[in-house]
Amino acid sequence: MEFLRLLLLCLLVAVWLLAAADVAAAQKPGCANTTWCGDIDVPYPYAMNEECAIHSGFYLNCSKTKDGATKLFHGHGNLEMTKISVQDNKAWVKTYISRQCYNQSTNRMLYNDAWMNITSTPFVLSADDNKIVVLGCRSLAYMLSDSYAIGCLSTCNHGVPLKNGSCSGTDGCCQLDLPKSVRYYRGYFNELYNTTQIWQRTPCNYVSVMESAAFNFSTTYLTSTAFYDKDHAKTPAVMEWAITQDSCEEAKINKTVPYACVSNNSLCITNNAGYACNCSKGYEGNPYIAGGCTDINECLDNVTYPCAGICKNTLGSFTCSCPQGKNMISGVCMEDQKSTWMAPVFGASIGLVVLVVAITCAYLIRERRKLRYIKQKYFRQHGGLLLFQEMKSEQGVSFKILSEEEVKEATNRFAEQQVIGHGGHGKVYKGVLKSNVEVAVKRCLTIDEQQKKEFGKEMLILSQINHKNIVKLLGCCLEVEVPMLVYEFVPNGTLFHLIHGNYSRHISLDTRVRIAHESAEALAYLHSCASPPIVHGDVKSANILLNADFTAKVSDFGASILAPSDESQFVTLVQGTCGYLDPEYMQTCQLTDKSDVYSFGVVLLELLTRKKAFNLKGPEYEKSLSMLFLEAIKENKLEDIIDDQIKNDENMEILEEIAELARQCLEMCGVNRPSMKEVEDKLVRLRKVLHHPWALKDPEELDILLGESSSVNTTGVILSTGNLSITKKVAMGLESGR
């Protein structure tokens, strides 16, 4: 009897342990798997009790608004959610609209800039489901995020009736693809484009990020405020969500955050937000709950899983068979007997198969010819014949025209493992040509019509650029819709990674000044020696590569950067990198060599301070490095922001000179900035001072060292206007009669 009691007690303990383990794996005791907020289903890992959510990022707030409606909001904020899908790991929300309207009472433009910041949440905006939409008959609007700005120009053809549903850019509406992994954005308008003159017909301009499937252009959006008023200045958008920002492999070994895919027959997936969970094929339900993925009974759904015979459900699948005496033929159970009519049917079937094979072969041959014709068309369209003839006339030109197959073979069919960089225009892959030469292949997404017409000529010009501090363009592939560029491979990463990737790594002042000088020399070459001159357009530390001995090589100056011969070609979409953008360019949309000078000034600041050009998470006055620097100069607090690794009493005079050079590069007006050649000359002289430290102690020797260049003058932009600095001492020596 005592033995039976002991056995019963052991069984009860085992059952309790199993139940407790199941609760711990799924969620806390007393929490339901699914709750409702009005008619919105709120499944786990979400919860309307902060203690029941998988973590604080999945806490939702269900409350009633002033008009009595029940609405669901994320956490303690005002981000309204309208639908949640565990199967797709997506959530539908409402975002605000930015608008620019003419105010009749003040005769001025009224601006309402909308923004979204979900950087501290599990969400990213879905690039597949959303679009950037710009409305207006005279609207240049753009979306500013933490790493880029992208927008488009929306106009109307006067005299041409507007059409509902059309959104091509010239009918009062334009759209742009949303980049991946966006967690922050803000809508802005270029003030040069407004409705001051046309407000009676079209009073407002708008820009918003919204769900593609929910947008259908209506002409009333231009002639009234219906678009803004339709849902209290909100539009629907789709967000992807993940449990954490880890990959699946990282999530499984992370000991601080429990692994979320707890159900049997569940699997881990990686999306743009991080890692999430799904049920395995043949199962459905909630993978975040223990036992949440249940088998699909395919036999109950004959439409999705057709079976003309006997259907038998199995775990994760099903079988379809025929009764005894019948065979499955073309999905139908038929009698297993020979009859006189089987022979002609069999013969007709053979004939039909032969006919289908013949038609298929003819179709494949036609498609192959069509593909060859398309490739030839692209080759001619991109100037391939002109480029090929010019290459034949040049002796010893190493530039190559590669086929699409050669590029695919070099990059292992553009495998994700070969990706070494991402940009606003596409991806960069590491590859190896048949000649065992390591290369970097830049695969862009788009190219405009003007570049298509001039591509061959521009490629020949770029291929002839031969400078030790510029990444060499080795070839291109022209038989695709958007040409691919092939560059030499630079193995040691970017200057951005060197400066910001490992803060404990010591980088000497001499190394920093040398990298700055080599980069300036490359840009001066592009501006002054290339024919025609080349404006880089996106100078930043991420576009300065470093080879094995940390020699700088400027990169990412493809076919779209030749200085235009026609002034009308200057106007372009507002697109670049936050923190480096020339403020004058943002106002005029004109890209010049002085735009590169401004961006290079920001790179100098990165080398001086080891701070990022744009820091979204910092305080308001520290978000822009250039603004932080100019404020420090104004308050005479330069030493406070200089990197401690290079700051000492012996170096301060040199550092002040570099800071003064950066300040001149950051002048708001482009004409007040030095040229890249002048910047290069100044850095040359500073390098000589660094290599001869005794000159700092001997003013006469210092004057000789820095004054040896005939380009030094006492009033030019190279000289400092602050305290008595190295260059000013040289100027004083020249003024005294040297």
C-alpha cells in the first residue's frame, strides 16, 4: 500500500513538472494565448498586459478614444495598429502624412512634417508592401532617414486632364520604392517647389510612406484636402517584426533572451527586422506557444489539396490513393483493365506528347533567340560597339567587356556570401575572374536614360583614370538592362570601419593625416586632371577603401558622376548620405566640385574626433558632427571633441591647423570653400611638419618647411584666421620680407 502511494506521488510530480515546463516555454501563468481589442485579434507574443508579452517591445495598449472608438496602440506611444499576422510576422499600422499648403490668411506656405521613429521597437517598415508616395502639381518631396535621403519630383502637365489611378510623376503623383530595414524617417519638402502660384487649383503637396495595395491615386487628392482628411492625416502602412534583431544562429545561442520558437514543428526564419518563427510545412498555428503548431488536415480542403481518390491525412502531409482494382491516371482513379479502345487512346496520347515536346522545343529556341536579341540590344544601347572600337584602337588597354555569364561565374551566381557592401544604388560582390584576378562587382538597381546613351563613352573615360589612390575600373558588363561595373578588389575594408569599427584600436595622427592627404589627392585628380572633370557626389569614409598597407583608395564614382555639359542635367533627385550632404546642394539641387569639398571636410572631422558624421541616437546638438564641430569652434572648445588618442600638447598646433582646414571646407557658401587642390597642398605641408617634429621648436626651420610651396599666400583661403597657428607663422615670415 505504501509503495502504491509513493508511485502515485511520483506520477503527480511528473505531471506537474511537464505542465510547468509547458507554461514556461510558452508564456507566464494566467496569460491567455490570444486576446481581443475590439475586433482586432492580439495573439502571443503580443499582449495587452506588459507582464504577459514576450518582452516589452510586444506590449500593446487597448483604449477608447474621445469619439468612443476602441483602438490598439503599441506600448505607451501613439502608433496605432489595425491588424497583426503571426503567420507572416507582419503588423498593419497607421502613419502620419507630411503636407505643404498655401495659407491664404498669411500668404505663406504652411508645413506639417510627419515622422516615424521605431528604432527601439521590434519593427521595420516593409520594403515589399510599402511605397513612398508624393502628391502635388509642384512638389519636390523627400524622405530623410538615418542613413540616406530619397525623394522625387511630382508635376502636372497644364492643359492635359488628370487621370485617376495614374502615378508616373507628371500627373500630380510619383512613387518610390522603400529601402529595406527602415526604422526611422521624416518627410520634408524643398521650399523652391510650392503651391504659391497654383493654390486655387491645387492648394497642397503631400508625402507619406504607405501600403502599396491601399493606395489608388484620385484627382481629388490634388484639388482638395481629401487625402489629408480621409483618416485624420493618417495612411495605412505595413511593418515586419521580429523577436530580436539577432539572426537565427545568434538567437539559438543567446543565453540572455530565451529562444522564441518553442512549438514542436516550428522553424526559425530571418527577415529584415531580425529573427522570427513560422510553423513547418504541413502545420499551422502559433509557433511562439508550446504545442502551437498543429497538423493541417489536408483531406478537409479538397481545393488547396486536391485528391480524386482516397485521401489519408499524415503528420505534415497527406496521401492520395485509389481503391483496389483501380489505378491513378492523370490524377483520376480509373479501372485497371485492358479494352479495345485503350490502343487508340494510348496512340493519341503518345502523339500528343510528341506534339507538346515539339512545341516546347520550338518555344525554347524562340526564347533563346529572343534573349540573345535582348542582350545585343542592351549592348548597343549602352554604347558597347563604340566602346569596343575605341578599345581596339587603344594599345595596352586593360579594360574588358565581360559577358553576363562571366560575371555570374566570378561571383558564384551573385551568392549572398559574396556580398561585401551595400549602397543606396545596389550591392557590391567579391569575385574572381578566370585569370585568378580578384575583383569587386558593383551591381546597380537603376540607371537613367541619359546615362544609357552616354554609357560607353563614359566607361572609356573612367577606365583611363590611373591614379594610385583611386580604385581602378577594370571592366563592365553591358548585355544586361542595368550595366555592371568591375573594379579592382581592395582587401582591408573601409575608412569608416577603421575609425568606428573598433574604438580600442590605436590610429596614429600620422596615419590619419596620410589617409586624408591621399584621399584629397585622389579627389583633386578627379576635379582637375580628369577629362572631362569628375564630381564624385558621395564622398564619405565608407567610400574610402584601404589596401593591405592602409593606403587610401577612393571608390564608388561610377558612370553617373561625369560633370554635365548641359546645365539642365544638374537637377537630380535629392539622394545622398546624411551628415555629408552639402547644404547648398540641398537648396539648389546643383552638384559641383565644392560639394565634394564639403563632404571631405566631414571626413576630416571623423579623423579628428573619431565620431560618426550623423548620430541619430545622440542629443539634438550632437546628431550632426559638422554642427557639433562648428559650435565647439565658436565656443573655443575644440579640445573637448578631439580624439584622446591623438590629443596632446605637442600635437595641438597641428590639430588646430587640420580643424581650421575642415572649417573652411564646411563653409555654407560653396565659393568660400577651398578647392580640393588647395586642400591637398595644405595636407602635404602638414605631413612634412609631422615628419620633422623639430620644426615645431624652430620657427625659422618651420617657415622654410611650410613656406617652400610657391602657392602659399598671406590672404588666401589656406591661412588660418584664429590664434597664431603654424600656417600663420609662415604667412608672417613672408610678410616680413622673406
